[in-house]
Amino acid sequence: MSSSSSVPVLTIDGPSGSGKGTISRMVAEKLGWRLLDSGALYRAVGYAAGMEGLDLSDAEAVTRCAQTTKIRFQAATDGNDTHVLVNGHDATDELRTETAGAAASAIASIPSVRQALVDMQLAFRKAPGLVADGRDMGTVIFPDAAFKVFLTASAAERAKRRYKQLKEKGLSVTLATLQREIEARDARDASRTVAPLKPAVDAVFIDTTGMGIEDVVAKVLAVVRP
């Protein structure tokens, strides 16, 4: 085992729109731990593949893209989301669209792409601790994590949250379309053969439907420091 195995990890898994990103960022800030947004890595590779005009079903080409794409996280100075630089380009806003999410879901089903990103994710495990946000953090990437949470919410609730986020960014979306896309992605993520979306057997399950952000943060923090 590497020396990093002694660094505590809190995994926060869950479906799209469950609040993982916001909750993970706030919890990491309160704990003073590092943050890994694993979904952003997949979105970044999907974005890079799109910029190269690759067919997302071409496993070999997308895997090469995953191996060569330079992804860097940069803390925001305005208190907003962490900026994600893809091959030197600030692609933060592009990565938050449903199109980027669908691309991430598509390439995440390719085993060689997932393997290419495993080492990158493991490298985030550094003192004093790590909050890892994703879909398979507690089941595949950090199965030995001391603390595991699975966040969820109804599809209708998640669609409303995403609708609000995207409208605030000035994007044109409809609630009905978002809910259909979220339900389709849930089905894809749960049924894929490689690292399907499911709670780790030792994860604390939290349904955030109807809950305020601060209440969810408090419940997650209670898992780490009861």
C-alpha cells in the first residue's frame, strides 16, 4: 500500500443533480480537505473529444484523448465553482451543460477510458484529507475510504435544481427536457457493466429531496465527525 493510504477520504457519490458538487465543495471547505470532482474529469475528456471531432463510440480514439488531455483545476477567486482548464482553455461553463454530461456518461462506459483516469483520480489523495465527488468513488476508486455518503433526490427535484442552475447561466432549457435527460442518464449509469452507479454497501444514504443545502452539509459532516 502507498503512503497515501493513511490519508482520510470522504466519498460522496450519487446521480446527476443530487447536489454532489455543491455539497462536496462546501464540506471540503469546512474540513479544510482537498476536493476531487471526478465528474469534471469525464466531462473534460468528453469536451476535448468533441473539440477534436471524435466519435464518442470510438473507444480507441477516445482513450487516446483521455491519455493526452491536460486537465487542471483552478480555485475561483470569486467564491464560485472551481474553474476547469482543458488543454489550457477555461471550459468551466461548457462542462456544466447537459450535452457535456451526456458525453461524460457515454465515455465513462468505456473501460480503457476509465482506467486512463484512475491514476489521475488517485493522485488527489493527499494530506490533510480528500473529499471525492462522483459516481463510483466509494465502490471503485476509493473502496477503502473511511467515510462514504450516497446522495440522491427525486428526478423531478434534480431537474428543477439543474433548470435553475442553467437558467442562471443564461442557457435556454426546458424543465421537461431536463427531467427526461436525467432519467435517461440514471438508467444508463445504473445499467452499465463497468462501475455502475450504486451505493457502496457501507455508505450512508441521504435523500436530499426537499432539504436545504446547509442541512445536507450538516448531515454529511456528521458522517466524518459525529
